[in-house]
Amino acid sequence: MTAYDKVFIGGHWRPAAGTGAIDVLNPASEEVIGTVPAGSAADVDAAVDAARSALPGWASTAPARRAGLLMALSGELALRQDRMASLITAEVGTPIGFSRRVQAGLPVAVTRLHAELAADFAFEQRTGNSLVLLEPVGVVGAITPWNYPLYQIVCKVVPALAAGCTVVLKPAELTPLSAQLFTECVAAAGIPEGVFNLVTGTGTEAGEALVRHPGVDMVSFTGSTAVGRHIGSVAGAAVKRVALELGGKSANVILPGADLAQAVRANVADVVRNAGQSCNALTRTLVHADDYEEAVRIAVAEIAAFPPGDPADPGCRLGPVASRTQQEKVRDHIRRGLAEGARLVAGGSEVPDGHDKGYYVRPTVFADVTPEMSIAREEIFGPVLSFLRYEDEEDALRMANDSDYGLAGSVWAADEQRAVAFARSMACGQVTVNGGAYNPLAPFGGYKQSGVGRELGEHGLMEFLQTKSLQL
């Protein structure tokens, strides 16, 4: 067990003003694997003061110099990649293979790519007789979730620093150990004192203090839509900028003539990825009536290849969900799906055999799901897949867009042009066409209740910049 008793403020580890501590549990064993300070409003005050003091010097640092330090940060993350992967497996329950490739590996690449982007970015542009300046917003309060703890830190902190902002990070209380290791990387990379600060703690105390702090110019938050609404209302009262990446209920539309087996197998893999704890998980599968029962059959066979197991085992493909609360939430959704009349074809609400300890749930598939059912409308955040039947493409598009959310989507078709035409009409921020590869420089964010703003790439960098024009 690793016990931390300090926060990172002004370039130094210092005792927290708050006297409480937060236990970090391994969701596979339910054992305590670490503790961190429960930072208080006083810790947030100190961190914001440090960030404000460092802001003028960092904002005036040449972009190439900032980019060079971020490139060094990528190197430090790479040096600790194996250690980070094991740590995230222990605190999230992500299978170790996925942790190595994605939870720890992807942030290394994202940091490097955004350092390269910042080095070449045009922070000054001429428009007619005007000089347009893109300047840092100021002090950013970054509040990150537990499902992809390091990746979400990198998606906020790296572009904010590249833009010339300073940052106070409040990581999720379920997964603060990876944030401690990230902070070690920041210090080793030589990023100046006060530019980055870490305060661990609860959302109700440290998070709320950060959102409300008058010295914070912008809040970047990833998490539930309910909390995002609250942050938006608080920030709006202070005319404070926000970037909110919230929930999702993404549709995977399989058009007639598509490779049905490929589309369904990819869908199942997507839904069990990280135990279904991905905001962009494709949890609604829309299939034409003629292909429907075959698609369900393929899914049932495919999901059997993902038995829950020990996430530290290299052969494991599905670990536990992150907490007891999350486990009960997922099981309750499954029970509600049954009560509403959906046909259970795989899984169920019972605890998986042999997993009385740990926060395990059965990977579950529902058929005969209709758009008004709760399992088709509410974000479950677990390995639960719902199949809906449509009659024609117009019907499919209506069903795909019939959601309060609009984060992501997917479409499969035999002809790419047909798939792209359908994707253009989907009301969401990112659409995968025929299983297209992930692009860490493409903007990511949602429509409707899925949020405000974008992360990654040039659009993500622009979130942390404000515009000034000089008339010459």
C-alpha cells in the first residue's frame, strides 16, 4: 500500500491543510491499495494562488519552449509506462493488456503529438489590417474522471499548458494514485514551479472549491451530465469559461449489406472495453429487421469470449467495474431492462460465478429493446449492449438521434459513401465509419447533453485560448 499525505503546490510537495484521507480500493480484491489527502478549500486556495503567480511567466514563455517541456513530459511518461499501467489496473480494474496499450500507452503519444502541434501552432495571425492574437485563458481548474484517469488528465493538462495556461488538477477520488505518478512526471520534466498543481480530494469539497474559486478563469470537467450541469450553472454565474465532456448513449447503426459479423464483433469489443466504462461506448445497436436475429446470435456468441477475470492476468479481457456503487448501478439497470420487457439473451444481474469478491458484473446483451426503455435512453456505464430493430434508413436515423445525448456514434455500410452520408446526419460529435481508427488529433466532444467544447488536436488547444485583435 502506498500512503500519500501531501499535495503538490507551487512546484513542491507540501502537507495538506485538510486533515482527512481518502482510501483507494482495488476493485478486483476490494483491498485498500493506497491513501491520499482529502484536500480542503484552503488547499485549493493555495494551489490557485500558486497558479496565478506562475501565469505571467508561463504565458510569456515562447511556445517552442513550452512545447519542448511537454515533449520532455511525454518522455517521462514513457519511462514510467509499465508502472503506470500496473497502477491503473490496480485502481480501475482495467485488464493489464489494455492498461499497457491504452491507459498508460496512449497518453504518451497524445502528449507527444500535442507538443508537436503546439510548436507549430499560429498563436498570431494577420487578417487584413488586424493582428489577431490567441492568448491563454488563464488559470484552469481541471477535474478528471476515474474511468481513464491518466488519459483524461493528459487531454486537459497538456493542451492547457501548451496554450500558456497554468493548471490546478483535482483528479477523481476513486483513482488519485495515477495522478500522483503523473505529477512525478511533471516535476521530472522540468515544468516551472506553480505551472501545474495537484490537489486530491472529494468533489463536494475540493472540486466545488475549485469551480467556485474567483481566481480560476476556466473549468474543464469530464464526468456525469448531472455534475456538468451544476458546474455550468456555477461558472455561468461568474461568466467563467467551461469545457464539459459529459455522458453518452451512442448508437451503432448497421446498414443492410454491411459486413454483419464484423460490425457486431467490433460492437461487442467496444462495449466490454474497460468494463463498459467509456463515455463513448456504442451501447445501442440498430439493426435492420431482416438481419436482426442473426446479429443478436453473433453478439451472444461473441460476448461469451469475454468472461470476467483477474485484471492483473495478462489473458484477462474483462475486469470488474470500478466501485461497489457502479456495480450496483449496472445490476439495477439490467433488472430494469427485464422489468420493461427486454429479452435477455446473455448475462444478467447476478454476480458472475466465482466472483463473490470484487465489483464484477456479467457482460449482458438485451434484444427486443425499444427506444422508450430506460436501457435505451440512460447511460449505464457497464458492459451492457441493447439491440434495437429498424425498418428502413429513415427509421434508423430517427432512432439514432432520439437521445438526450450526442457524444459519439458509428455506422457500417458496404459502401463508404453511403456510410458517410448517414454519418453526416447523426446528431453527435464524433462518428466512426466502418470501424475507422482512433485519431488522437481529431476533436472529441458532444452535442446536446453530452457537453460543451472539444478535446484533442487544434480544436482542443483552442478551448484554452482567448482572442484579441489589434487594429493596425
